[in-house]
Amino acid sequence: MKSPLRNVGAAALGYVAVAIVSFVLPMIMWFVLGPDGAFRPDSWETSAAWNAGWIVVAVVGAAAGGFVCAKVAADRYGVWILVAVLLVAGALSLALYVPAEAGVRPADVGMIVGMGAARSPTWLGWLNLPLGAVGALWGARIARQD
């Protein structure tokens, strides 16, 4: 019998991989784009370049999680647990989303303040749901090809 606990552990480990990639890649994006490239002029709204980069982050992060999960899981159900966790976490994030206050963004804003005050478009949050699921399944498929 396959271990359901191993699948749950694999999904948890996959989620940790998603979190790590989703932390590191936006930091790199910040250093490449800077505040003027990450935000629209004089605004806390994220730029088109940042939004496009975030789509890549979502897919790559979920794929990394799916890859790790598939390598550790007892069977394919581990990846489906990860997909369910990503969908529930994404839906909760949308339900609990509170946009930052509107206002003029200072030119020399730091990364931590900028990330906390950023206002991403709502469609990007909705897009993260299918991107997370598809990315995790894609990463698992890559893992199974080895």
C-alpha cells in the first residue's frame, strides 16, 4: 500500500519549494526593474513588466513545487494534493486581499516597502489559480520523465 502520509509530506515539501521560488524570483525582478520599472509612474500599481514577470514567477514556482512533490510522493496523488493546496491558498489569498492605500509613490522606495504597498491588478490574482495548477502538473510531468 502506498503511504498517504508520504503524499501529504511531498505536497508540503512542494509547497515550500513554491514559496522559496516565489520569494527569490520577485527579489531578482526588483533588482532588475527597480521601483520605476516595477510600478507605474507615481503610483503603487504594478507595471506591465512586473505583471508579466509575475506570470513567469507563478508558473516557474508552481513547476518547481510540482517537480519536488513528484520526486518525493508515493504516487501521483501527492501532486494532486499539492494542486488542491495551491488552489485553496490562492482562493484564500483572493478572498482576504486588501489593496494597499492609494497615494503617490516616492521615487526612492525600498524593496520591502514597495512589495508591501504594491497594488497588483485583480485579474493577476485570478490568473494565479490556473497558473499554479498547470505549473505544478507541468513540473510533475518533467520529474516523471527522468
